[in-house]
Amino acid sequence: MSSAPATNLVVLMGSASDQPVIESMPALCERLGLTMRVEIASAHRQPAKLHQVISDSEAAGTEIFVAVAGMAAHLPGVVAALTSLPVIGVPVAAGPLAGVDAMLSMVQMPPGVPVATVAVGSAGAKNAVVLAARILALKNPDVAEKLAAYREVLAQGGK
Ligand code: RP5
């Protein structure tokens, strides 16, 4: 039995230092009718914790993982190896390579273990929420309606 709360998304960060990148995610989730919670679990420093978070989240009914990491960003790839749920990777500009390192780590997954990689940084974090909403809208009319309203705002030049 899992004690993890049920949310649509679990946002995993490789480090507390990734926090600024995800700042816009809770409000955008609320706007699109999604729930999320955040966990910090480094694939390199805390592999046992990462395994536990993934199995607890799956047991709680999580639908999509978003994995946010910088440098040699193996977090989303490891998550994708441990679950059959969709995994969205958000690269972080955390080192001297300005996020290109993290982006290439996420994009270059071997066949059969996909990570849907979005843009580096906070723009990518926003798109991770919108992509998750688009996936969940296939089966969730409330999310579909909110997504349509959001797209209409964008079409009118709003944000
Ligand atoms: C990655 O290394 C984290 O996701 C973070 O982006 C980067 C630096 O981590 P800290 O040294 O700030 O903990 O694993």
C-alpha cells in the first residue's frame, strides 16, 4: 500500500537546485485541470530513493512522470527504464554547457525507451505541463476543455 498522494503528474528533480525551472508548473497545472507533486531524487546520488518514488507513484495512480535535470541528465532515462508510463524530460542549464549536455542526454535514448524531451529551462517546464495535458485530454473531457480555452488565449495573443 502506497502512502503517496494521487496526482496526475509526478515532477522529479535531480536536485533542489533545479527548483527555479519548475516555478510556473503548479499554476499551469491548475489552469489545465491537472494535479502534480514534486519529488527530489537524483538518479546518480539517490538511486534507491528514485526506485521507491517511482513504485509508490505508480501504486498511487500517477499517469505521467516529468523528470527535470541538468548536466549528465540521466534522470528521465532511468525513470523511463523503470516505468511504462509516459516520461517527459526537461533539460536544465546547470553547467558550463548551458543545458546542451542535459538535452542530448535526454534526446539520445535507445530504441524502446523513449523520453519526450522539451526545451531547456522554464519554457520546457511549461511545455511539459501542456504536453501532459494533451496526453491526458485524450481521456479526460475536463482537461480537454481547459486545454482548448488555453489555446484560445494563446491564439488571442495572451499567455
Ligand atoms: C543534476 O546536476 C541536477 O539535476 C542539477 O541540475 C545538477 C546540479 O546538481 P547540484 O550539484 O546543484 O545538486 O543532477
